[in-house]
Amino acid sequence: MNPLKDANLIFRAFIIMGVVAFAFFLAVEKGLVSLALDSDKSYISYVILVLYVLASAHWLWLARALTGERRQFASLEAALEAQVEISTIDSGLVGSFLNNLQNKRDPDPSALLEAFGDELINRHALGHFASDVLLKLGLLGTVVGFILMLMPVGEIKDFDPSLMQQLLSSMSGGMAVALYTTLAGLITSTLLKLQYHILDASAAQLATRLSVLVEVKLRGYAT
């Protein structure tokens, strides 16, 4: 396997973040972002935006780390093809797996392979949690918005027509909070789920390729 091909994960990650940044730039230019943030009296949209930026930075870091693991695996494949010493691969999860496999008394590598796959996937748990939090924050904004919308209704003591315009203005402010926070939560949660789905798929592919390699070429590697 060409190591450069295994490096395309980080390239795809940068492309995805570039597309997201460009879409955000267009929304800023059209005034949509400022409209949503200025209309949100609860400031939940600000929290959602900051959390998404932090989670995306963490996602980029994980994509870089997983790209390194894929490169290590490509080096392992190349070493086996060339029939050279593979003990030089001593970094990352792949290197740890090889060291554990070499020192393992039981020749069956299934437990180590399962642990390797679990450790790869568990790195992404924080991102999936952040995605759920973004969605929950959007729903929280919906509830807060409806509360803000209905609060002026409870203060009505009579149906004075002169107060109706003020009442409708207050209710529209609460509705804006509900709609914009819900929209922000849905968009950012969906994007983050997509981003981490890409990492999950790449990690699962790496674990599968390692399992096949161990079963086919590394059966006699364990001592």
C-alpha cells in the first residue's frame, strides 16, 4: 500500500474544514450569522458555535493521528513485502500492537486485534459526545425560546389593543431564540457527526486491514 494514499485522510479533513469555513464565510457575508447571533438573547448560539469550533479542532488532531497510524501500517506492509526487519516500527498504536504481539505467549492474536480496534474507536468518543451535546443545546434553546415567548402572555391583565404590538414584538423575540438555536444545534451536530463518521470508517478500515495482515502474514510473528 502506497503511504501517500494512506495520508489522504488528513487531506480530506482539511478539504472538509475548508468547505465548512467557506460556507460560514458566505453566511457571514449574507448577514445570516450576525442575524442569528444578534437575535439570540439566550447566547446559546454562541456556546454552540464555540463548542463546534473546539470539537472540529479536536477532530483535525485525531485525523492527523489516525493518518500517522495508517502510515505506520503502510510501512509495516512495505516491510513485509520487502522481507525486512519490522521491529523498527515502534511508534503509535501499530507499533504497540506489534510489540504486544511479539511478546504474547498465546499465538491467537484476536484479543490484541480487538483491543487495537477498541482503542482506535474510543479516541472518537469525545467527538460523538460533543455532537450529542450540540443537539441538546439546540433543543435547550428551543425550550428557552418558547419560555421567553410565553412570558409576556402571562403578564397580560387586559386586552388593550395598544399593548398588542409590544406583546407581539416580545413573542417574536422568543420565537427567534427558539428557531435560531435549534437551527444552529442541528447544523453543527450533523456536521460533527459526519466528520467523526469519516474517522470511524477510516479506523474500522485500518483495523480490518491489520486483522487480515496478521492472519495472512504475521501468524508466526508471535513468540
